[in-house]
Amino acid sequence: MTTSKTSSADELEEGLVLRPRFDASGLVTCVATDAANGDVLMVAHMNDEALRRTIETGDAWYYSRSRKALWRKGESSGQVQRVVEIRMDCDQDAIWIKVEQTGAACHTGRRSCFYRTVTKGEDGAAKVAFVDADRLFDPDKVYHKHS
């Protein structure tokens, strides 16, 4: 994989060389969707190593901004993502992976991280409501959280 900050727009948009454009923190946004039905499962970040490992292993690897660490999806929860396809956007600063998700994608125990809708209430104010929010696992038991 080549990284270059000097690539022309034409090389990025029409070329056949992978040249991810990582941000100032060395990250690129990654959207993971269900390969079978297209549902958006989660949005995370990858650094160069996470992207390389994802390509090499076929497992989804990410970079945790909060923990400042590389992680393989499912390494502690068992909720793994097998990558079916990787796509790069036009200017190579975002990644879309289509995955076969085992269990839940969200650390809250839900199938998707997108389990709430945002609508406008009768008073015009934004309102949030749960949708498809059933938990597939108890995160406190899976991640061994302690108070």
C-alpha cells in the first residue's frame, strides 16, 4: 500500500493504486455494512496498520481513538466481522467494508450501532427514539465491566 499526500486528484480518482488519505491523526473513516442486506452496522476508524491487517487477514481491524490501540473486531466479544469486500471512496479518504457479521456489531450489544431514529416532534424539537434496539448480548458480561 502506498501513501502519498502529493497525488493529483486524477491519480486518486481514476488511478488503480491504493493511496489512502489519512487525516492529521493518521486515520481514515470506515463504514461497515452487512454484506447480505446492506444495513449500516457501524462507523469506525482505521490507521495504516488496521487497513493492512484487514486486507491481509480478511478480518475487520480498526483503530480505537479512545484507547489509542489497534483492535480486531470481535477479539474480546466474539462478535467478529469477516470482510467480503473493501471499497475506497473517490478521493481515498473513506473506506466502506461489506462484512459478514457474527452476532452484534455494536459494543452496546445491538446488531447495529444505528439503533435510534431522530425525528422532529410536534413542537418542532428534535426527538430520539429506539428502533431495532434489541440487545443480542449483555455488554457488561461480555466486556467484564466493573463499577
